[in-house]
Amino acid sequence: MVERRRIQVQGLVQGVGFRPFVYRLALEQELRGWVRNDGRGVCIEVEGRSADLDAFECRLPEEVPSPARIERSRTDGLVVAGGERQFAIVESARGGMPRISLAPDGYVCRECLAEMADPRDRRYRYPFINCTRCGPRFSIVEELPYDRPSTTMKRFALCTECEREYADPFDRRYHAQPVACPRCGPRCWLVEAGTLDPGPPPGEGTDPAAPIQQALGRLAAGQVVAIKGIGGFHLAVDARNETAVARLRKLKLRSRKPFAVMVRDPGIAGRIVRLNHAAEELLGSAAAPIVLAPRWPDHGLAEGVAPGMEDLGVMLPYSPLHHLLLGEDLDALVMTSGNRPCEPITADNRDALERLPADAHLLHDREIHVACDDSVVRAGSVPIFVRRARGYVPRSLEADHLPRRNVLGLGAELKVTVTTLSRGEMVVGRHLGDLDNTRAEAAFYAEVERMLRFGRVEPEAVAVDLHPDLATTRFAEKIFSGLPMIRVQHHHAHLAAVLTEHGVEPGSGAVGIVLDGMGLGVDGTIWGGEVLRGGYAGFERVGHLRPVPQPGGDRAAREPARMATSLLLEAGLGADRYAGYDPRFAEVASIRSASPLTSSAGRIFDAAAALLGVAPREQEYEGEAAASLEAVADSHHTDAYELPIAENELDTRALITALLEDRSDVAVRAARFHNGLADGFAALALEAGSDLVVLGGGCMVNRRLFRRLVERIENAGVRVIWPRQLPPGDGAISAGQAAVAACTLEEGT
Ligand code: ZN
Ligand code: ZN
Ligand code: FE
């Protein structure tokens, strides 16, 4: 019996070789019909004998080649058409209601690497080799559906050989949109510093890897080279050359913030940092993030790469160009994102020449349409995202448990991301950084526009932070003035973000321990060391750190001595207990208007680090003092200072007094501080009585704090969940806001 069926497939099915796979399968099952990309994913119509159709439907989900992934599919019976002789891949259908099913930027696959190393292959040493299984995606796409004319590859006309591969369903490059070769594709070239015009790429027939060779010469000589990659530029130096690293620090105006290092292979990574199984897997995964792991004492890199830090960030080459770079003399390169301080990563050739402090620039002419930073994951008892970007976006999160509402979440002000929630799917955009400069704001505007357009999302409400003065809130008021604005308390958003990524249903609740630097509370004070009980639609604050003055407001977040002084005064201890005591800070602390009250956990870490003498005078980046404190803490020490609970407040005066009266060495005191803080919060959360505890907030990247919290809560027999797909920090705020907004809208109807 002959039948015709339509199968609609959604998931990660565009730009990942899915249609060629369907084509082969259809031929094997002797089916006729067609397959095409459409706005929702992939649509297949097949006609043939019932048994063959059944087999086809059965094999489809089972044999789907990585990285493609079917999330859902639906089959409808159709009237038999007849007359078709074959199976075909037809042009994409535009319009409809597209869902983002575009793949993240991928690594370079084994087959491509083998070809690149083969002198007889026409893509020998070609830095832009790719196929349907690998290569750039997200960063080159200008429009959906994903087809070559809607990518930045459209300006490269395929040569006859590439054309043949592109059109041959049995070729690995069949419909690989970025397909290219040295004849017809992008090329790279080296440009000297001081030149503002990138000039034309080299002509045909030149060695495609020669410019990389030149760049390597510069790197070997200790120079700084700006290198254009997949999502933007890196600034590179030889990671084993102390002078070169010091020079990069000077040029980048960055004296201490750790640099990430790209190493040739996992073996070298394993000699630099201690990798557990999960960390090894992450490092070698398709997303190829920067993995932060504890360094070995004899790691062999320049000390300046991450001065005084416990961890080093390593990643593996993830583009063919990177493989060529690291394939020769140098096996470890500092690869720090190429940007001006605080600004988004540079992705444009002219911009790079003008703005990046390098001795030479390795450019290429494949345009990056959407800049995207490297993702960062911290390895520990479990991996925790620090930054979610390249390799992960625009992968969506399941949100079937939330009300079917269309909302936009805009985040807070630091580590901003944009989230859309629509049709049961949540898309959390790339890490955009801090919105404290016009370039970052411009990137934010563009991101909002692009995410709404790609996702065909028409928001019925916009979710923002409670704080009226944030750039994101002001933007929403200006651009979406006609829409309802839902203001979500910062720590409530943290809680909701974790709930939604774990699929917790609206209506059920949890107790959240949310620890971070700051967010405006509903009482007008600064919150940051919070225990909240609630769900998406609402919450109550069941406990928090005892509020203390934050002398000088924002300045105290940069200068740890201010909080140390404030806590010293609160605890009624004398100035003689702290070498960094500054009477000016004490004076400011007494002026309420200059020193808002804060229950921030981040600021307690700052204070403790300063009191133990491990904090910098001025923090170069968020969390620097806390990272130093964590690094010195003895990880095997299990004692804890007491952090008493009085009327739902954790009394930090006792904690600080104990810290200063303890005569043990710094490692022990730092450990007891971590343990005490964790025990206090765990006790508070357990007292609130819930069968589910949620951990969130930027402090959860702290391994010691995190591990102890999990231990305490699990030991009490209570289930604890934490962020797995999103960062615990402010990168998840937009997701939490969107979830809260959807539930708030639903309740209101
Ligand atoms: Zn490949
Ligand atoms: Zn070609
Ligand atoms: Fe936060």
C-alpha cells in the first residue's frame, strides 16, 4: 500500500546536515518526495510503501547525525500525490512562523582536519575548511531560514568544484552553507599595526596558510597579534613568554584579570590544569568553551597569564585557523578577547585595526555578522557557567511548563543577556557584557531587534529589573512604551531562572539561596545575601545577611577596604584590628545618604578578603577579591565560624569577630569563613521548610561555597538544584525575568 506523509521536525535541524541525512534515508527506503527548511524547522513529505515509511520514521530520530537534534516531530497523513520520480531537497520556504532552530558555531570536525593536513587535498592548509558537520553558523547568519544567501558567505561565489560538492547529496558538503576552498572562499592576511585600511585579501594561488605562518613568526618573537576568529578578534601572545604576556597586559590596560589560553591538544591542557572527567569532556566538546580549572604548580606558562590565581582558563582550538596556528612551534597562546576595556568584542577588520593594541593583525574576509565571545565554564564538583556565549547560543531551553506567553526579558546591567519566551521555548541570547558604554548599549539594541525578528516574537510584555535607572529599564521605557512593563526583583529573577531551567511547574515553590553582589530590593535597600521563598509569580524574603552601610555606594564595590572598615565598625572592633583601616571610610560609613544599606554577599567576601590581607586595593574586575579569598582557603579544612541567625538575619558581626580573633593562618581562616557563610545560609534555608532548595547568584561560581552549601542541604535530606544550562550570575537574569513575567501575565487573566 502506498501512502504519503508529512513529517514536521523541530529542534537543531538547520545548518547541521539534517536535510542531506533525510535525503540519504529516503533513498535507502526507496521513498519519493522532498525535504526543505521552513520557518519552524524542517518539513518532509514522503511517499512510498507503508512499511518503508514506517522504517523511515523509525530511523529518523535514531540515526540523526550529531550535532543535529530532533526535539519534536509531528506526522500527518496526506493524499497520495503520485507522479514523483525521486526524492529532492527543495528551496527553503520563507515566512511562516520561524522558530530559532539554528545551530551554534561549531568546531572543526575530524574529516575536515584530516583533509587540511593532506598535501594532496585541494583544501590543504586552508584555514576556512568546513562541512555540514562543522564550521561557523550563528555568527555568519543574517536572516533565517539558514541558507547561503542569508549568510555573510553570500559574497563568495562557489567555484565549480565547491558547487559540485554543494549540490551532491552524497557529499559531506552537500548544502554546507559556509562551504569554501582556497580558490573561491575567504582568505586571511597579515596587516601591520598603524595601518588603518585592511586592504584587499591576497589574490588567488597564494599559500592560504602563509599569513598564519607570518603571524606565528611574530608571536614567536614575543609580539602581540590580533587574530580574527569565529565570533570576533582575540589578542594573542606566546603564553610561555613572560615578557610578551607582560607587554600584552600593558597594552590592554589590564594588570591582573586572568587571560585565557588556547592550547594545542587535551594532553597539553592536562599538564597545565587539573582536569576531572567532566572538565575534560567540556574542553573537548563541540562548544569548546574556556574551562577554568585548578592549575598545576609546574604549569609551565608565564606567571603573568593569571597572576596569583588558583585557576587557569584553557580552551582547545575550535576553528581550522586556530588549528593551523597551534599546529607548529607554539603550543599555548594567550587568546584574550580583542576589545577595549569594558567594550564588546571587536569583530570587524577596520574596527580591529583602529582599536586593538597589537603589533600586527591577522585578518580574514569572512564577515562576522553577530559577534560572540568565548563561553567560560568553571570546573568543580559540577561545571558552572561563568559566561554563556559561543558554542551554546542560540540553543533554546525547553519552557513547556511555563504559560504560553510571548515575553521579552532584558536583564539588569551587568553581564547582560536578552531572553525571549515564546511558543513554549526560551531563547537566552549571547553574553553582551556590562551596559556601561555606548558600544555595549548599541550591541544590546541590535540584539533585542535581532532576537525578536529571528524568533518572530511579538512580545505582549517586557520584563525588566526593579531598578528604574538601569540602561535596560530605560531602554524598555523608550522602545516598548506601548507594552505592559513587568518589573522583577533581581534576586527573584535569579530564583526563577534556576526554576525554569529545571522545568519546575508554576504553582510549586522552593526556597532560594541567592548570593551575589547587588540588586535593588523591594524595600529600597541593596540586597545580595538572600533567602527567598516562592515561585515564578511571587516571593517572600525569609532571610538575609544583616544589612550594613556600604561606604561610598558603588565605590565600595571596587575598594574592598571600605567594606572591611564598615564591618569592623558594625562589629564594634577597634581600628587596630585592621591594617587597611581608613578613618575617611569610617566617616563616610556614618553618613547614611552616602552609604546605602546592603545585605550583599559579595561585599562580605570583599570585606573578609581585605581583613585577611588578600584583597587588592582596587578591584580590577567583579569578584577579584572574592576569587583571591577562595584561592587561599584550605579546601580540606572543614571547621566553620558561627553565623548566628537572629530574626531571619544572619549576623555577620559574629562572623567578622571570629575571623579577626582567630590566630590560625590565612588558609584556615579563609576556609572557616567560607564554611561559616555556607552553613549559615543552609541553616536559614532549611529553617524556611521546603522540599526544594535552589542555589543562584554570581557567588555560586565559588567552588568552596557551592560545594559546602550542596553538602549541607543534601545531608539534611532536602533536594537542591543549581544552574546547569545558564550561569548562576546576572547572565541568567533575563531568563528569570521572562519566566516571572509569563506567570504574572497568566495570573492577571
Ligand atoms: Zn567538517
Ligand atoms: Zn571553491
Ligand atoms: Fe545578581
